[in-house]
Amino acid sequence: MDIKSNTSLKTYNTFGIDVRAKYFYEINHIADLKQALQLKEHPHKFIISGGSNMLLTKDIDALVLHINLKGIEVVDQNNETVQIKVMAGENWHDMVMWTLEQGYGGLENMSLIPGNTGTAPIQNIGAYGVELKDVMVSCEAMRISDQQLKNFTNAECQFGYRDSFFKNEGKGKFIITSVIFELTKKGHKKNTSYGAIEAKLNERQIVEPSIKDISDAVIAIRREKLPDPTVLGNSGSFFKNPVVNESTFKKFIEKNSKAPFYQVSEHEYKIPAGWLIEQSGFKGKRFGDAGVHKNQALVLVNHGHATGVDILKLAYRIIEEVDKNFGIKIEPEVNIIK
């Protein structure tokens, strides 16, 4: 086994935080993962994949396993739908582009989301009205304790808003190795109801959009709003959009009548965290090399030499200020490694 020592993780996390792994091992096959988890001389393991949904605040005193499992295959299909199995190390956006090239619909609204496929179920990633749970059939994961592979159905993943079994009871117990999606081959259910998509299609004078048109619109919108992590370190949306109950919402909207919101159930409302942060005066602000993006207040950025602690301090400052101004507690969406 080619286990490296004292390895920089700067290129393995999209914030570009320069922390180091005491030991580092690349997982290219399922057998590699099984073997690595059995290493008694390295009792502490730390899993990293695309590194797009984490903030590293310190060196990792453990064996870092980089999940780099590759492969996409069709496992079932009929005239209407197709099921594809995607290995955990496949880049999410590249995989979405592959599905569109095949004419498969279902993932187009989630184009350009950073990260790898294996971490997508953990977060129940989503964008523009579509979430992973809407298209995922099942996923396979290796149980860390005994290296056995277990299949999880969609229901067993206990998906919630940016939430799943793997963030709760299953946290630290499983490593997702592959995901199966069910996509459409024809009669695609196109979701253009989010205003930004509709506006972008209208701007392009597209009345009957194809799934590729929707993907192109989403990519254009995301590029306008979100910085490229290879140019400016970031982890996409740093905070979750808070979902509040009816009484909290009524108090909020009485004082902020022009605030945007979405009703998510009979008694629950989602308020855009980006709006709350922007109204609190943080949009485009810089604190040393840690900052808030100029086009999207949800995105915290590393201007070059920020540490994970610098980013985290800024996040705490934003949370405190939003709570003080609006009485609403926003929470990080990213996984913070302290």
C-alpha cells in the first residue's frame, strides 16, 4: 500500500485550506477501501472525497482516505426510464453532463454543483426545485466497523432538507461507494418553475426548453452568482436556508414585508439565508483573506491565505448578527472539521 506521510490537503478541498494529513491513501478500488479500514496500525481514519462540502480548521492527525472510485454504468432500463450506477469518486457535474449527452433527464437542475457523487446523498444536495432524493433509487455503502457493503433504499436514507441518515445516526459509520439513479429517457419532467430559470430561458427566447437548455440556464445562473473554486476558494452555499414555523414567520414578515420567502408546508416557511446575510451588511465584505462573495452572500470565500479558523470566525460572526437582526438562527450547510 502506498501510504504517503505529511501530505497537503490544499488541492483536496475547494476552500483551498492548506492543512496537512499525517497519512494519506488514495482509494481507487473497493478492495483498497476494505484493506485500508482494516489497518490496525492506523486506528484513526478520515474520509475525503471531492472536498466541496467541508471546512478544514486544523491538520488531520489520522490516515486520510481519498475516495477516488470511478465508473458509470447502466444497470436497468425500459422504454421510459433508465437506472445508472455511479461510483462515489465520479465528479458530480461531469456525471450530470454525461447523463445529458445520453439524453437522460432528471439531473439537469443540479448542474454545476461542486463535489463528487458519493457525498451527494449525505447532504441530499439540491438546486432549483430538485433534490437528490427525487432521482435516487438506492446507494451502497461500506460499514466502517466490519467492512461489509450495505444497500440503502431511498427511504432508508431518511432524506430531509440538506439532511440524511448519513448526517445523523449513520454519521461516521458508513462510506458511500456508489449511487443508483433513475432517470427519464423520454417524457422528461422539466422543472423550470424557479424564477431564475424561467427568466434565463425567456432572456434566451426559449419557449419549449430541452433538458440541455435547462442545464445551460442553470450553469449560466450559477456562474453569474457563484465563484469558481479553482479561482476563488469556496464551498458553494455555506449556510442552509432557515425553515421557520408560522409564528416566527409572522413576526418576521410584519417587520420585513418585502423579504422573499417560500412556503414549504402548511405551517412552515423558508427564508433565503443569502437575503438575511445581505441585509445584515456582509455581502462583498472582506475580513483579512476570509470574505463574503460580492454576488452571493450565502458564499464564504478564501481570498488566498485564509485559514479554516478565519472562515469559521466569520461564519460565527454572521450567524450572531443575523440572529440579532432578525431573531432567526441560520446554520452552516458545510461539514466543519474542528
